[in-house]
Amino acid sequence: MQTLEFQKSVETVRGGVATAHRLQGLPGKLSGCIYRSDLTKVHLSERFGGFMGDYVQSDNPERLPARPHGRKLDGRGLYLGHYMGGHYGHFITETLSTFWIFEDQPAASFDYFLFHPFVFGAAIPAYVEFCFRRFGIDPGKVVFVGDEPVAFDEIVAPERLFRLNHSADPRAAWVYRHIAEGCPAPAAAAPRLYLSRRRFSRGNFERVIANEVDMEAEFQRRGFKVLYPETMSFEDQVGHYAHADWVAGISGSGLHNSLFMREGSHLVELGDPRYGGEPAPTQALCNRISGVSARFIPFSGPRFGQRGTMLFDMAFLRGQLDVVAGPAPGDSPARRGPWRWLLDRLEVVYLSIRPSAGATARRWLGRLKSPRGVG
């Protein structure tokens, strides 16, 4: 990339070519972007990859040695980057990051919409169809670059406003507001939502929290409605998020739906051990775009088994939630004992200042809160 600052740039390329899609391993290198008629690379068309653990690094030469031969697309096209419709989280963050262009140039002004593939296939699930309709994209006019290059008369290439794990432009918020405007509040909408992975984990077996049913109950005590996003339509999901005051959940694609929340609403991220006691970098970028007020609760508890099944420390979670979201109705210091109540709060304050020291804090404070300690 030539620049790390966002300009909301757009380049119109005439008589150029989209090079073939190539992926060399995973982790590996990805090839495929737009080149001008003089065979120089259009940097706006290249994915920013390989940063902070991203498995795919872009590998496109600054200039092609010769013009590749391939099929020709007539008319005026729009290049929308890499298509990630097979992965919900990457689609709503990376793929949608070029859709800001529709605020200035309507879809009807283009003859086709060009994507390069990524690693998630070319299927168009229901949530992608919904987004396409909201922006006026006819799925019949969507073209994917395959293993052969594609020449074109004219194509428009907008800048991507989301760089995975690196940076995001808050001006991308228009995209998510536009989607949310088409999703009315469901009849069962609630001001506080907890996004559970429990039912999804039954068939996935990755990032399983063995006692998530207990976590659901703890959030319900505090007025949170439990949602299972994978059982809902995309329209209903977004309707819930856009009308909620609070959304809580475990780090991951489900929590990236903070993109559809109102500015100033509240998000509670329950940490994933993969990030070493810190918020997920992609989540931080989503929060930056939407302008939510984010709180972070690091994971505390044992992990076991080859798949790293987690068991959340419920006493720790309760103490964190008391400060972050307020105590449950009818709860009081006397209910748990004054010393335990105080230590829970000291733990929250310490971890908010030194999240990387979470393991040490939990070990020593855990000893104090054990039956051999106070309270």
C-alpha cells in the first residue's frame, strides 16, 4: 500500500485488466487486482493483508511484464474488492468497506459489479442478497474474476475503508446505517441483548464455552435478552442491533454487528483467550466505525481439551458486570458479603488499567476471594 491514511479515493480505469485470482497456500500469498492500460497497479484495488496474524498476504507486482489475455467486459463496471460472502464477519467488515461509493454513485450507473474471490467461495447467502438489494446491486450483474484475467472498457475502483486488524475509517458508518434503515425493530426487540454462541457451538465445536448456559442466565438476571443470531434472519438481527441500547457477547463475528448499532449505545465484549487478555483488534475497528461505548471483560477461567474448550469463571464475570452493566435487580453487597463485593470491584479497576496483567491479578485476587481468604 502506498498510504496508510484514508482519503475515500476513487480511480476510474479505462482499457485496463483485472489479473487472475491466485492463492498460494493458507497461510499464503494472494494475487489478483486491477492494472491500468500502461500495466501499472491500481493500489486502491489491492487488499491490505498479512497484518497481526491475518493469514493472507497480498502479492501483486507494481507493474505487469506483459498484458495478459482474457475475456473482455463491455460497458462501465464497478470493482468492489474481494468477495467474502462465505464468511459473515469478513463480509460485513472487509467486503462492505467499498460500498460507501453508492452514497455518491448509484448502482444503476454501472453495467456490472466485479469481485475477486477470496478463500470463502462464491456462494451468495441470504445476508449478502439482502445487502445487495439495499444498495441496488442486481446479483445477475455480479462477475467474479476466476483463474483467467479479465479485460474491461472502464471500471471504477473505490478505496476500501477497512483494513483487517489495522485501521478503519469512521466514514464507512454510512454503509451500515443504510443497511439498518431497511430493518425495522422486530416485535420482540429488547434494549439489552446477549449474543450467545451456545447453539452454534453444538455443530461447530470451536471456541466452545462449556458453561455458557450459566452466562446466559447471569445476563438475563440483568435484563438482557438472549439471542441466537444463527437462528434468525439477517433483517431481524440487524433490526435488534440497531434498536438496542446494550449488546454483549463473546469476541468474534457475532459481536462485529456493533457496526449496526447506534452511536453512543453500549457494547460489552467478553474476551477471547486468543488475544492475550486484550480486546480483539477487528472488534476495536468495528467500534470505531459505529461510535459505540465499548467495555471489555477479559476471559477468566480454565481451558481444556485439544479444541481449547473454555470454562468462564462466573464469580469473576459477576464482579465485572456489576461495574460494567450494573448489579442485577435485588442484588446487593450484603448478598455476596462486603469483602467479596469490594474485591470484585478492585479487580475490575485493576484490569481496566493493566489488562495485560490479568492473569496475575486474577490469581492473587482469586486467593483472597477463595474460602481461605476474606469474604
